[in-house]
Amino acid sequence: MSWLRQQRSVDRFEFDPADLTRLLEAAAWLAAHRDGWLNLVPGVETTTEPVEGPGLFSMFGTEAQRVSMCTWMPPGRGRHAADEVTVGVMHARSTKVIPELTAAGLGIPAAWRVWGDHPRRGLVVKVPTAAADAEVLQWALAAGALLCGLPTTGSWRAEVYQPRH
């Protein structure tokens, strides 16, 4: 059944942004294979009180939608693949976030380019592979923490979607 896609294995672990060793190893592994991706989710403080939403239809949403998620993808394969890392930050801000990031000292570095800054789909940035993975991941974690709609604990969870074999 060649039409069925092979499932990816996923490694999950928690980490502290002060020690990116395991996260950098995962990024290097994915970059070497030019496949897979990292999803990074901040730890959030759980609430016991209802969170006031933006209106009547907020009752259909969940707190999980207010938690930001960062995605890091290595350059792809193939003859049309650009030699860039892709970084995305999903958020629930309902507005473009570049001005907020810039005001917080997290502006997009000059060599990076904004691919999209959409209120619903989030922020997507293309980063040259010359940029150090540590710098890129530190920026993504800082942006994800800033854009999270709930108080964060300081810890993060990584999901490493492994390359297909």
C-alpha cells in the first residue's frame, strides 16, 4: 500500500531554556537529515478559575488555544528546497505580533525574513542556515513565552518529529 504514508516517531522531553543541549542535539540531527521538525510548547500554570474570553463564542474555545507553540524546521530536501530554517510561532493574539516582539527587544534580525505574520496562522520566519541554532531557538523560546496567553512556568516541552526512514 504505497499510498499510505509512513508514521513518524516522536520523541518527547521537557527542558529548561537555560540548558538547550538536548534540544540542540535534536536540531542538529534533523538538519543532518533535512527532514522532521521540533514543536516547542511552554509549560503553563494551570488555573482553577474560568478565564474570561473575548465574548459569547469564547465558550467554544479552550485554554490550550491560548498556549503558544513554536516550530523549528530544518531546510528541506530536493532541488527546489531553500537553504533556510523555518521558525513558526502560533499564538492567540488576534493581531500581527512583529510590533509587540520589536517593542520587547525581540525584533527579527536583519538577515532573517518574515514569511508571514498573521493573526490566526501565527508568525513564520525564514532564517539562513548560517545563523546558529542556539540563537534561533533562544529567540523562538523568548517569542513563544512572550506571546503565550497564560502565565508560564519556565519549563518547556519538546516534541521531536523524527525523519522518515
